[in-house]
Amino acid sequence: MTDIDTLKAARTSAPVHPLIAGRWSPRGFDSERALDDETIRSLLEAARWAASSRNEQPWRFIVGRRGAGQAHARVLETLDQSNAQWAQQAPLLLVSVAKRGWSRDGSPNRHALHDVGLAVAQLTLQATALGLGAHQMAGFSPRRARELFAVPEDFEPVAVIAIGYRAALEALDDDLRQRELAQRTRKPLSELAFADRWGEPAELSEPEVTSGG
């Protein structure tokens, strides 16, 4: 584990799998290290096996590889300028897309976005397992993505994901380096998990702290 990995590792209140604790969202990518087909297939395969309501599998992905066709440049066109400045270095840009209606009758599937999120969560953990960084972005234009990639009306562009090997900190400018080094924070469980009524924290005992022998 590198110094930056140690710094960014989640300070959890209970034990979690190392892949979960070690996943974080970098902005500094090494533009010189491409991802091969096997790696990209592995990421998409992890997403493919996510759970979904009625096994609808409403996720789709637009794959933008640097140096392969026009998709990478087109995905960059959809991004807010603040995201495009650093995401352009990532060798892989994905657009996650949700199928909004049920295949059986076209009626609205209110679980579609939830299920796309599950698929992307598995993809990002697979990226972590492969030593890659993955950064999800809401700062993009779904309308522009629809135009550039001819996305059908019954599908909704959800987010853009930059994926690649992380750049060395010393290769980043001062602003980006400071953002990479920023401490990760999360709300406490007492604000997230409720019991008898909304806002009333679930009663979960704190883990015992033991000292080494």
C-alpha cells in the first residue's frame, strides 16, 4: 500500500472489506498507461453481474477509450469544464445509462437508477481490485450525451466515470495535488441508519477497542 492509499483509506466505525475501505475517487490519472481489452472487459463484466429488480439489468455503458475512435473525445464534450480539465487524462471514460422502462410493457421502472448504481458500484470495486482509480461524475450534460451518441428516448444518461491508473502526486499541479491529498469524510451512522421513527438512530453498540498483546 502506498502512502496515498494509507492516507485515503476509510476510517470506518466497523470492519469492512479492504476493497471498500480502499476505494476512493482520484482526479489525477496517468495518461501514458492505457487499459487493455481484458481489463476493460473485467470492469464491464463486474457490472454485468450486479443484482437488479426482476433481473431487468437496466444498465448500459458507452465506452470511450483514448486513441480508439471518437467516443473518448465525445464524452469529454459532455463534461463540465471543471471535470474535463482533469478527466481528459483518464484513458477510459464511461457513460452509465439507465433503461427507464420495463422491457415487458414499457411502464416506468422506478428502480432503474438504483440498479445502475449497483452495477457501477461493482465496477468501481473491480477497478480497485485491479489497482485502478475510478471517479464518478454528475457534472456532465445528459442532453449532450444523448445528442452525441444517439441515445434512445427510453434511456437516460446517468453519470460519467473516469478510469485509469493513478498519476504520481509529483506529476500533478498544486491544486490537483491538494485535492488528491484531502481527507475523506462521511456522515456518522447515527445520521444515516434509523429505527423506530425517522431521525431516531438505530441502536448499534460501538465496537470494543482492544489493545495488542
